[in-house]
Amino acid sequence: MVQLGMVINSQEYFDYHHAETDVFESVNKRELELGSAAMATIIYLMDKTL
């Protein structure tokens, strides 16, 4: 059985949460890039190992 997940540091991902400013433009670009790269890596490795 394989278990995996991704934990996002919510203090850095959005500068504001559940407010009028909670829009895509408020997303920390670097954190989004790092999260996307991590998920792409996980998917790639799962494809190669399963």
C-alpha cells in the first residue's frame, strides 16, 4: 500500500485567506511553483514505479 501527500505551509501560500483579497493574484508565485514541481515529481515517480 502506497501513501503519499503534500503538506502546504499555509502561512506562505496565501498572504490572506477567506477575505476579499483571497484571489489567485494573492498566491505566492514561488510557493505555487514549488508545489507544482513537487506534485509533478510525485506523479512522474508513481508512473515509473507502479
